[in-house]
Amino acid sequence: GDNYDFIHILLSGEVITMMSNVEGKSMIIETIPAPNVLAPSIFYSKDDTMPVDVVANDEVCSLPISKADFTFMLENNRQLMINFIKIISNRSSFLANKVRIVCFKTIKSNFAGYLLNISKQNNNLSFSIPNSQQELSERFGVTRPALANVIGDLIKEGIIVSKGKEFKILNLNELIRIYNNK
């Protein structure tokens, strides 16, 4: 809800952007590593208040630039202007995909996609996940018990096995089917 009067260029560190409601339910929107721009699409918006909480993941250093100075820089540097437009476009695309996931995918299909992505990154059906259930529930915008139920269901159905953060996909085709909501 703070006014975003200065654009912040993240020079070092990493932040997480989160949305919360009055009931205390929160959802991680994205993790932003340096170097990067914080909330570029909000900076020139009619409503220039921050719609998210920005939480430092570690020690962070940012460079605040006033709207007048940044506008001057954009007007006088064509490449900077093009790069800024690309950043805004990429963030808009990312947020559209995030909305699609939250609105149209089930918890089960979101978690299936998460497991498939990590399996692909590791090029292995057995892997360790980097996130806790609490972090994943915030990422998916659901409660931790709801996510735990989904994990339990996948185990009971013989699709995965799990011990802590260690997972093994037993039925890859079924996990892909769940991810595709079929």
C-alpha cells in the first residue's frame, strides 16, 4: 500500500514479493534476484501504490531513482526505454500465467507441475525439492494442510513416494496427466 515514488533497481540480494489478505493467508508472487527492477509496471501506473509486500530473502541493496530522473533517463536513452518496456512486458506475461495457475489449475495439478519441473531440472525421477510445504502453499496460494492432503493423495495413488523433501516419481505419465488436468 505504500506509494511507489522511486523505482528501485535491486543491485544485490534477493527479495520475495507476497500478497496477503486480512485473514493472514499469503501467496508468494515471485522471487526476484539482483540485478532486477522492483515493480516496474506499477511505477507509471495511475494507482502507484505497491500491491505486494517486498521481503528481503537475504541482505539487499537497491538503488532508488525518482520518477522525474527515471523519465529523463528513458527519454534520453532509447535502449534503456526498450529494455524497460521489455521488462514490463515480461512481468505482465509472468503475472498472466500466475493468474491462470491460481484461477484455473487445481492444487494437485500445480503440485504435479512443480514436481515435473524439478524432475526435469535434475534430469531424474528421484530428487530433493528446495521448498518446504509452507513455502509451496504460499507459492500456490493455498493452505499447508490442503497441500499436505494432495501430497498424501499422490502417495496413496502410487504416483509418487516421499520422505521429507526427497521425492521419487513412480508414474510419470499419470503425473503429466494430472498436470494437464485431464
